[in-house]
Amino acid sequence: MDALDRKLIDLLRDDGRAPYADLGERIGLSASAVKRRVDRMVADGVIRGFTVMTDPEAVGHSTEAYIELFCRGIVGPNELTKILEDIPEVIEATTVTGQADALVTLRAKDTQDLERALERVRSPGQVDSTRSAIVLSRLIERRAH
């Protein structure tokens, strides 16, 4: 990756639908050169995909919570993934250091939906207990760089 690739990625983060010609104009390349760079970065795994970012409240999911999972015994990342991947309210899950085995972010319509999702997280025998914190206000939100 060179400086032009980094600039191109920054522009794509701002507007993933920008035409190659517009991107090229902003970084001093032709549309075809921009396309070749994007294709190369996709093939190399630098760009892992393109997505739509929605406003959770606009699509009816205004309740968010962070859940610490505490498991019985040793539960590996693959097993945790299997437990969580079929719960649509789970928007992110990571293994972490410290007392908890994993940290899960849930997003739901309301507290009742959040409670139902939390019960689904707890239902497998591997999850011993959870600790939850409901998000009140989002103060800073940055996209990954």
C-alpha cells in the first residue's frame, strides 16, 4: 500500500459509492487506475467488503447494550461464534482479556426485545452468567481506520 491507496481508502470510507472518475480526480488518477487499485486491494484483502451503514434508530433499533459473557469452563472462540451468530440482535462480539470471556454488543427495538435477545445469549449451557450495560448516549463514534 502506498500513499495513494491510503487516500483512496479514506475517500471510500467517506463515500463508498463515489464514482471512480470522481475519486481519481481527487487523488490525481484516471478512473481506470482507481478501479485497478480498488480491485487489487480487494484481491489482497485490504478492502474486505463494501457495506451500507444505517442509522439504528431510523430502522427501528434504538436500544443498544454491552454484554459481558462469563462462560462455564473453557469455551473457545469458535464455540462462542456458534452460540452468537444466529442471534440477529448481536451486532458485534469479541473475546477479551479480564474476567469476562467475551464482550457482545446487542441492538434491539426496545428493552423487551433486548431482554429476549439476552435470554437467547444465556440459553446455551456454556454461558454461565452475563453482565449488561444499556447505552444511554453515544458521545463519540469513529469509523475504523
